[in-house]
Amino acid sequence: MDCKNLSMSDHVLDKVLGVVPPCKSQLHLESLDTTILGEALCHQVRRCAELMYCSCFETCLNISQHVLDITWEKLNTGYWKDVDINWRYVYSYASLFKAVSQVSLESKCKNVLDAIKTCDMGLLMGAPVLDNVLRRLVSHLTCMLQKNDAGHQTLTLKQEETIGKSCEASPEFHPQIKIKRLKTEHFSPKLHANQIDRVSCPSLEFFQKNYKTSHQAVIIQDAMDFWPALSSHKWSIEYIRKIAGLRTVPIEIGSKYTEESWSQKLMTVSDFIDDYVVSPDPESKVGYLAQHQLFDQIPELQKDICIPTYCCLGNSDDVDINAWFGPKGTVSPLHQDPKHNFLSQVVGEKYIKLYSVEMMPYLYPHEGILSNTSQVDVENPDLDKFPLFSQALYTENILRPGEMLYIPPKCWHFVRSLSVSLSVSFWWE
């Protein structure tokens, strides 16, 4: 990355510090629960704040890293849901102090990149503090690099040739590559069962009566064409890389989360694109940015999508929005979720297979923590081990760009991407 034009002048530093409250008292560190965290750790957090405001950034960096190390151990012990929220608050505060110190120490781009990663770790592991100051700070830092032409990368000729040969990428997702270099057809499985219905932008009343109330899945067309992600800010590899390339996200490694070899790793979106989307190693495992709240982390991308109007029919204003981004061949094993879902396809195609909740006796759910997931490999079922699965009735179809699939609560669904794919799910009650 070329950072020769980036200068950490006093003016730039003042703008970075301008995101932070002007004085220590406005950090509200007194809200941290010392009975949970211990007085010694809270003292270290307060000390970091004092050092930051008196510009002792090197010492602040060292102590904040020590606080992060202690907090990391707490966050990664036991179940995530059982972690007291105060530990996540501390992680966010320490990430803030560390990021500001990293930016302030030297006039090098490396420090800004490190600060961006620090903010992302705070967003992933911490809890929002000070009106989500980390999100505002990292947006500012990313914008600063983009203005210096440090955040924009392009595909190399070698990567373009790889895409052209593999024919696994959607041409819409690589607008800089000539269409003639890509075969546009995708592998489309033969549809044997009853196909999931399609309907063009039904009214709220029609959707409520015919689908939501009866728990009937349906593919809705012509209801997301106005999204910027499909029009004015049409999503492409380069667009995603430009907006989010520097950001650190969790990537699932392995074809299915039910496999023992499945794991997760943290990496930048740009590295994920290079290693798993644009030119994946045929010998490597599949990488998938799956079920991640990317739009909370990167609000610049959230501006490109819209919550479906039909979500207003729910009992709550809360809508959980997740991103699903990966190469051809990513799989979500047969499972069910407790909420209504609109799986909205922005780029590429996905094969969908649905089983109603009445089919559960034939689907052999796991016991314990994976009780919402079937033990059956839908594409290669072991009927000796799971004989009743052959009696399970299903519907199927292919979800295409600009279409959203309504999945009722507890409806079992299996999903496989047929090309490079980017989807957005909206869970609502």
C-alpha cells in the first residue's frame, strides 16, 4: 500500500482526537462495575484515559494493550452469552485508547492501518460506548486513507485470468473484466420438487394473508430494485474492496459449520476477497463471510440496502441484518431459525431447498447446541442411518439477484451458492 501522501499533521491528529470526548469526565468510566472487573483493572483503564489526554501516547499504548490482553482472556472463557457486559465495555474503551495512541505516535500509514484493525476488534469483541465512538473513529480513519488513494486496490491481471478460466464469478461482480472473457452460465441443479412460488411485489395485505399468516415461503420479485446496491452503488468486487477492504471481519473456514474441521479466522475483507473469492486455492478450504453484522460494523454499506417494508408487520421494530458473502460452493446445512427471514440476493445465485416444520420428524435434528440443524447431508443423505429422510417433502428454487426469499419461522432450509454470491438476511419477529 502506497502511503507516501499520508501525513499525520497536527491538523489531521486534531480531527482524529475530535472524535473522542474533549475531557476524561465525559468518558463516563465511573459507570464500569468494579465489583465485576476489580479495582486494579478499572484503575488501569482510568490511567489509560489520563495518558491519552496528556498526550503520553506510548505509555498509553502499552497499558491499553495490557488491559486488552486481560479482557481478551475473560471474553474467550466459557460461553459468550455468559460474559458480563462490563468486560465488553472495557474492551471497547481500551481499543479506543490504543487506536488513538497508534494514530498519534508516528506519521506512517502502518499506524493508521493498525488503528483500523484495533477499532474493528473493539467493534467485534466489545460493546458500544460513547455513542459507538469506535465506529465513528474507524470510519474517519478509513476515509482518511481512501482520500490518499491508499484504500483502493484493483485486481491484478493474474487474478483476472484466474477468474476468466474458472468461470465461477458473476460478470456483474467484476465490471472491469470484459464479459467475453467469462462464460456467464452457472451450474443450475435440476429442479425436481414443487418449486417455491414467485410473486411480484405483493401488497402488505396480500403478503400478510397469503404468506405470513399461513407460514408459506415465497420468492418476492421487484421489491428491492431501488436499492443503491443494485442501482446507483451497484455492488462489485471493487466497490466492496473500496468501501470495506481494510476492515477486519470473521471468516468461516470449511464447507459446513457441522464439520469437525470447521473454524473461524479474522482477516481483512481485501485479503478474504483475494484468498477465497477472486482466486481461491483449489487445495484450500472454502472461506465464507457468513451471518455477520457487517452493516453495523460498516455503516457505509448499510446505506446501500433497505429493510423490506414487510418487516413492519412484525411485533417489534428490531430487525437483525446479516451479510453472507463468499465464492461458489458455500453451503448452509439444513437448519431452521426462530424468526421470520427475508434472504435478499444482491449478487450471484443460490439454490434453496425448504422443508416445512411438519417435516421435522423426518429430518433428524442434532441434540444439544445444534438442535436447530439436521444431521442429514441433504446432497448425499445416508438413508441407512436416516431412513425416514426419504419421506420428507420439500420445495426448491434458485434465488437470483434482485429477489428476496421469505422464510417463515422454523422452516427448515438448505442453501448452496451457485456462483460468487452476496446476500443480506433480515430476521424479524
